[in-house]
Amino acid sequence: MLFRSLTFFCGAALMFSSGYSIDKAATQPPNILMIYIPILMTRVFGIGRPVFKYLERLVSHNWVLHVTSDLRKKLYDALEADSDPLSENYQTGSLLSLLAEDLGHLQNLYLRTIFPAITSYFFCLIVIIALGWFNLLFGLTILLLMLVELVVVPLFSVSLETARRAKQKALKSDLYANYTDQVLGAGVWKIADRKADFLNYTTETSKEMRSSHHKSNRFDWSRDFLLEVVFGLMAVALLYFTNKLLTGNQAQANFVGAIVLALFPMSDAIIPVSQGFEESTTYKDSVVRLNNLHHSKKELTNQVDLAPKDLKNISLENIKFTYKNEVNPIIKDFSLEIKRGEKVALIGPSGSGKTTILDLLLGDLQIDQGSISINGNDISSLQQNRSKLFSVLNQDTFLFNTTVYANLKMANPDVTDARIWEVLEQVQLKELFETLPEGLNTVVQEAGARFSGGQKQRLALARVLLQDTPIILLDEPTVGLDPLTEQKLLDLIFDALSDKTIFWITHHLQGIKYIDQVIFLKDGAVEMQGSPKELYQTNDHFKSLYLMDQGLLAQ
């Protein structure tokens, strides 16, 4: 605020000294030294104005960037910690809007609204007091015009533009979400041969948004024109009072033009206030949303440092879970005991709660009742140690658009090159990368487009092996693969992870020979449970499903 006030002061003083020099020179003084000091001050204030403006920008931006950089870290921590609750409340496009805009809005709130408004009110108050001391009626006249500039017009702008700005923000959020749908679903549009519909998917929203922005721009132009008119009235009032009070002699008359010219730099302090007030309504939602995200971050307390080698057993006892805004629980009184090294398969129709159990086991979701523990330690006390205990291999394997080497190193930054080649041989990819010109420096391309589905899953398995955790969660990792590739991958997975504790979500019984315990879920409850051999011998339903899956029984 200090540097901004000094910038305005130097601007006013520059115009004052310039005006005085011109007026004084017009009287043809006998010696140039008579106007030397005003000329010198013109140079001083001319240099001071950009210097203080630069310092003001530097200090204010530096302060705001420090605030927002800390908040940016907290935001990403909150997004990471609350990823599942967020997925219930935000679309992917909306999250992109959150990350792309809200922090920028917070910066603008300080730089374009708070700082300019405080400085302008302070500086204008000083000017009004000074003019009022010089002449009370003059001070009251400028005060009245200042109130129009700094109070009436800004409040009018806010009242008129609040709804329109909110609509524009909602439209932009919709566009983010729709553009995300367009990009991610481009292949579906192409296959359906609906190119025209694809191109017109966001046309109406875009038109509505452009129309709204056009109305806002027209209002801004009209408002700024009004502000300039009111500011012109200030100049007229100043010219009237100075001519009335400072024309008693030539020495006083030299100050008339100088004082009037000194008013004009104040427009830089007054005009932006209304724009800042108007835009503040746009920033309000961003501030509330960022504050809510910050407060939602879970604090990790009473954490237990469980070494992976000490894993003995996992226990789920009478757990129940209901999703937010749902009435019926997705998991009902589910219990399971697993010893280290056991393999468990969770089977059931979509929506039966299989993936939810994995999320509860990871601690991403919180159970309504019951308990989940490892070696007797509640799962909530192991979150700080989670990456050392759990690895996940799911159906949506994501490979970053960088090299194979960088993708693998993400699992374990300390892993050696020799270990990477050893794991690649284990997942049967060593020969492939030895034949590629770039080897491990081959770029996988966006989302792993360089490789087939089976190759991407093998790379994901390599990451799991490099992470080397005792518990592996398999969430239908073979979905979308042909039966032959699926069987080869399953053989590879269970061979490579033979010493690990495995939770495997699957939709059929392919590869069930590797499993120690099978659990069939239906509507969140256990329909049947036991070893594959035991269920095959005692449960006709399981036997028919197994034979059907093996192609030995007609459906």
C-alpha cells in the first residue's frame, strides 16, 4: 500500500511541478534559475513514479505468490487426501476448472480488488482532508463526487453484474466438463460417424457465454465512461475553486494549472476500484471452495510404523458402509480374515461393492461400523505407511507421457537399472525393450498409446514389482483383453506375485486355480464363500459357474 500510495503521489507531484513550470515559464522570468527547482522536481517525480510502481508490483506480487504457493500445496494435499469424496462432488472438467482458475482468482482478488481499493480509499481520504483544510466547501464538493466514484458506482456494478458473473462462471465450468467429455470420448464420436454433432457439442454454451461477456463488456464501457464524466466534474470543480481563490496575484495564478493537472493521475487510483468490486463476486466462490478444501484435509494422528516384513494378517470385521447421499448401504456386515501370502478373489455383479471394499481397505473411504485392521492396527493408523504396504493394479492402467524408464522409476526412485531389467524380464518385456532403438528411453506417448493393452498391463505389473509391497490389490486388471492374452497375463501376475497377499476383484472364474479363498458378493452381502475346491464340491451354483466359464457347460 505504501509503494502504491507513493506512486500516486509521484504522479500527482509530477503533473503539479510540470504545470507550475509551464505557467511560470509563460510569465517570462528574468532567469532560468527561477524555474530550475520545478524542472528538477519534474525529473525527480518522473523517475520516482515508475520506480515506486515497479516496487509496488514487485512487493505485492511477491507477497501474493507466497500466499498462493502455500495454498497451492495445501490444495494438492487436500485433493490427494480427499480424492474419493471429491470424485462424488466434482466432474473431471470441474476439477480442472478448480485447479486452473480458483488460485488465479485468489491472486486477482488481492491484486485487483483488495490492494487497489484500500490504497485508493486511503489516498483519496488524504486528498479530501487537504482540500477541505484549504476550503471546506471545496472539500465537501470533492467528497460528494468521490463518494459517487468510490461507493455508489462500485456498489451499483456489484448489484448489476453479480448474477451475470455467476452465470459466466457456471457456463465456463460446464465448458470445461463438456470439453473433457469431447476429448476423452472423441473415439466414440468418430466411430458413430457424428463429426458434425461433435463439432457442435459445445456451440450453444459457447454462444451463450460470448453473449454474456458482450453484455458485461458493454456495461463496463458505460460504467467507465460515467466514471470519467464524474472525474471531469472534479476537474471542473477544481478549476472553478482554484480560479476563485488563487487569482489574487500572479504568484498565486501560477498554481492554478498545476493544481488542476495534479488531479488527473488520481484517475489511476479511482477508476479501477469499480472494476475490482465487480470482479470480486467472481472470486467469492473460489475463496469459499478453497477454504472448504483446506478444511477437509484429514490430519494423520496416532500413526503406527508397521514394517512390510512384519505383516501377519488382515482382518475385516462386520463392516458396513453407505455412500454419501445414499439410503441403502453398499456393504452390509462383511467379515474376512486373511493370513500373509493368501490370495482372495472377490466376485460379483457390478454395484455389489467389490471395489468399495478395496477403497475401505486402503483407507480412502471410512466405514460406518465394524473394523479393518492389519496386525491388530486399525487401518486409519497406517495411512502414513500405506505406500509401503499396498500396491494397486487396476483395469485403468495409466502411463505418463514420458519414457518407460521414468514411468518405472515412479514406483521406486531408488531402484537400480539392473533391478529394472530384472523385473522387465520377469514380466516378459525385456526382449521388447532390447529391440527398440531407444530402449528404456522410449516415450510411451499419451496414456501409453505406444503399447498394446497387454503390454501396458505388464508395465503396470513391473511398477508393482518394483514397489515391492506385501499386499497387492488387483481390480480387474485383465478387463478388455482377449481370452488368450488374459490367461497369459494372469499366469504371469500370480507367478510374479506368488509370495504376496492378494485381493483380486474379478468378474469371472478365469484363473481361479490360483486363489485360496473365493467370496461371492451380491447387494453388499456374502452370497457364498470358501476355497475353490471346497465350493466346487459342495456348491452346485459355483460348480455350474465354473464349468460355464471354462466352456464346459452351455449357458
